[in-house]
Amino acid sequence: MNWFDSTVHRAMIEAATVGALGGVVGVLVVARRLPFFTMALTHATFPGIVIAALLGVDLYLGGGLFGLLVVLAVVALSRGRGQDFTAATGIALSGGFALGVVLVSAQDGFSKDLTAYTVGDILAVSTGDLAATGVVAVGVVLVLILLGKELLLAAFDPTGASALGLPTAVLDFVLLALIEVTVVAVVPALGAVLAVALLVGPAATARLLSDRLAMLFPLAAAIGVGCGVAGVWVSTLWNVAAGASIALLVGLAFGLAFLGSAARTRAGRAAARRLATATGS
Amino acid sequence: MTGPTENGAAVAGAAVGAAAGAAVGAADGPAAGTAAGTVADVAGPPGRTAALVLDRASVAYGDVPVLEELHGTVYEGEAVALIGPNGAGKSTLIKALLGLVPVVRGRIEVLGTSPDRARRDVAYVPQADTLDPDFPISVEQVVMMGRYRKIGWLRRPSAADREHAAAALEQVGLAERARHRFGTLSGGQRQRVLLARAIAAQPRLLLLDEPFNGVDAVSQHTILEAMDALKGRGTSVVVSTHDLAIAHLACDEVCLLNRHQFGFGPTDATLTPERLRATYGGHALELRGDRVIVTQT
Ligand SMILES: Nc1ncnc2c1ncn2[C@@H]1O[C@H](COP(=O)(O)OP(=O)(O)O)[C@@H](O)[C@H]1O
Ligand SMILES: [Mg+2]
């Protein structure tokens, strides 16, 4: 029997891939303060997936195309004078999710699948899904390697980037598109509501542990992989929902890192105080 | 002769009587036309190349004109101070010199060509406090950004790029902070890192947007020294500031701005009380002994 014939094995590979992908892309999401936008994307991709399911076409394709429309709409809306990126994002979030729910509920006998779309079904992942996620992961990492320094400059200092003659609008679009394809890869596994956990949690956790950009990518990827694989394992062990287990573990990792960094800060201050007392200053 | 900055007010060390006597005509109000007061219209010594030519240039965001009828010339190796109150359009002029805000009338020439085309030889130093202090980026990574244009797309920094970046950081006295996170440095140090980034780009024209705002004395001194070193190598400098003392100390020319040009020319001759009063609006200026104090900046 092929190793990939096991549902649990496939789920673990999928969880590891989306964990690594979410962790890496999440570093950019967190650095650019885009978690809210990412959450909007996960929700707005939802109707695309539902439409694709209704039409019987590929879920990734449906979700991806629809999400791309949302990215373009948000960029266009927020570039308009006096328009707020957050407002445009909020509209995309609620509007997209509502459209998905309406579409699902309009179908007879379809409503039981709503759970699969909202919280995902990683144990139902096929070998084809695995391949698709793998391709997305390789593509995203390749783009990050090739355009890394330009994306970094556009993120840190947009005016400085334009001053160098870099096409900042194009770079912004590339970044949002990277987030979008990652969302499309993660949503079938974790669902529209939980996907944001993998796209924000591991990177935010890594950020608590390190200041160095070069460290953040491997650290966030490792945390994503760890939570993903452990989540699937926990779910088979206790027979609980896999997507929710992954999201819970991500939350747990963040909580521990937060307590750890808070304790370190306090220890640092105490050490400084002891030093001050010892030197009599 | 320059006095210290008191309570954020800008202090000019120019002797009022002497400066007023040397004034080229009365304060140039916008209605009076700016060309008449443009001391720089008098051609410089032969052989000097113009780094910057403003030829009755107007600059606008969309339909809203921000700056009108700018006129003057800055030569290679010279520094010009952009002086004017908040909202005067100093940042806008700097962005126009970068080709980021369009010239709607007249002409702006940078390094003998259009601002767009000159960009490869122009370095821009933003105000440090406009950048996210939480961004996970190290000091050396910020400085390396100055080399991006020379490195080009899809390529990684070479050993030579690293050397240039390290030397630039050394020049602003922050070599030992290379591996610290940018946001952990003080405001003045962050400003110096951004200056190092510009130095690493080896520009022929350096644009500094209010680099002295809220920086410590050491940083101010370091920035002034670096400006001098660059000028010595033929780099021209445009620096916006509220500090008239710094304009006197470090700049050959000043451009008085408040939506219009209120004077453009050699520092001492142009920074007259009349022109400053016109630029800042009469009530904002106090004269105390031989000092001009701009109370509202
Ligand atoms: N992106 C923009 N779009 C429209 N108007 C702008 C923009 N940026 C600045 N302005 C306007 O241009 C004027 C000059 O601003 P600015 O150049 O920032 O002045 P300063 O740098 O001298 O304080 C201000 O009235 C400001 O409201
Ligand atoms: Mg400004």
C-alpha cells in the first residue's frame, strides 16, 4: 500500500505544506500590518470556491480567480482619493462571506457542506490537492527569492522605493497576489474562517522570538509546519476537527511565545535594575 | 554667530541691519513676481554646471496647485535650503525633484535632464519618523537599500556593495549598530542611517526632507559634516529645514517657500527679515536684537 493512500498521511503532508507556506507569507503580512486584509481575502475567496463547486470546476481556480478580483477591487478602491484601505477591506470581508453563505444556502442539500467551506476538511485532501499546494508553495518561495529585496523596500519605505524608480503599484500587487494564492491554497484545508490563523499566527509568533528578518522566514515556517502536523495528529488521536486543532495550536504557540517574551523583558529590566544598584547609580 | 535653537523656534544669526541693507529689492510677495528677486539668475562663474534649474515651474497634485512660479538655479557642489512654514510645499518640491509629483507649468531640470531620468543619480532621505519603527529590518539592510539601483533586479548585493554600505554607515558613525534593528535606534540615529543609505547610492544630487527635526546635537553635527563631505565631492544638496541657523551654517543658497517663492539666492542676502516675514506671515516673526526669530514653524 502506497504511503499516500492513507488519509492521515496525506493530511499531514498538506498541513506541513500550508503551514510552511502560511508561515513564510505571513512574515510579510505581519511586517506590512495586513492581517485584516488577509482575513478579508480568506472570507472573500469563499464565494469563489462555492461558485466553482456549483459549476463543477476546480476549487483552486474558482477561489483564485475570485480572490484576484477582490485584490484588484481593494487596490482600486483604496487608491482612489480619500478612500480608506481598511474600509474597502471591511466591505470585501463581509460582502464576500455573505455572498458565499447565500450561495451555499440557496442549494438544496448543500448546507451540510457549509462547514467544510468555513472550517475546512483537511482529511478529505486528495493527491491532486497536495500537488497543487506544493506547486503554489514552490512558486511563492521562488517569487520571494527573486523579488525579495524590491518587495522589502516597497514595504518598508514606499516613497523611497518610488524615488528609486521602482514600480511600487506593481510590487504592491505582487505582494497582495502572493497573499491571495496562499489563501487559496490554505482555505480548502482550514476553511475560510480558520485560514487566517496559519497566515498570521506563525509569523506573529516568530516576530515575538526574533527581530531579524532572515530568521523570521525559517522560524515562521517551522512553527507553521509544527502546528499543522501536530494539529492533524491531535485530531486523529482524540477524533476532533483537524482545522480547528491546527488553529488552536497556533494560538497556543503564540500565547507561549508571548509569555516567554514578556518574562524575558521583565528579567531584562530586573537585571538592569540589579546592575544599577550594584554600580550605585 | 548663530544662536542655539530656543523652544523649537528657528533662530537666524544674520545681523538684521546688514542683511536688510544687502537685500535685493523689497520682500518678494507672490504678486511682485519672483524672477526679480532671484539672485541666482545672475550667472555663476563660468565652467560651473547647474545641478538644478527651476524655470517658472508650477507643481500640482492632480488639479490642486501646491507650488507656483518657482525660479532659480543650484550649481554642482552647492547646498540649497528650502525654508518655509508647515504646509508650504517643501516636501512637495522634493517629490517634484524626484519626478513623483508632476510639473504642470514651466520646467524643472535635474542634472541636465528631466527629474524622471535623473533619478539614478539622485538620492532621497525621508524624515525618519515617517517609517514604521516596528518593521523587522536591520540597520545594515536599510543602508544596503541605497545600493539597490546599482545591484538591479533579481540580483544579490556583491562584496563591493557591502563595502560601500559599510563605509557609508561608518561615515555617519554607526558602524557598530549595523546588526541592530532599525526601530531600536533613536530618532537622530535613524536619520543618520537613512543618510548613510543615500551616501551608499553615490548620488550627484542629495535630497533631505527635514533631517534636523527632533534630532540630537551629535546627529545634527554628523549630518552637517556628511553634507559638507558630499559637497566637497561635487554632490549638490537640497535640504528642507525650519532652522535658519543651519541654513546660514551649511547652505550656499536658500529658497523661501510658502506655496509661492518668496526669494531664492545666496543665503545671507536672501534671508532678510522682510522676506522671512512675508514667507511666514508677518505676525509669526519677531526681531530681537540682531536675531530673526521665527516663532511659528
Ligand atoms: N498627496 C497629496 N495630495 C494632495 N495634496 C497634498 C498631498 N501632499 C501634500 N499636499 C498638500 O500640499 C501642501 C504642501 O504640503 P507639503 O509639501 O507636505 O508641505 P511641507 O513639507 O512644507 O510641510 C499642503 O497643503 C498639503 O495639504
Ligand atoms: Mg514636509
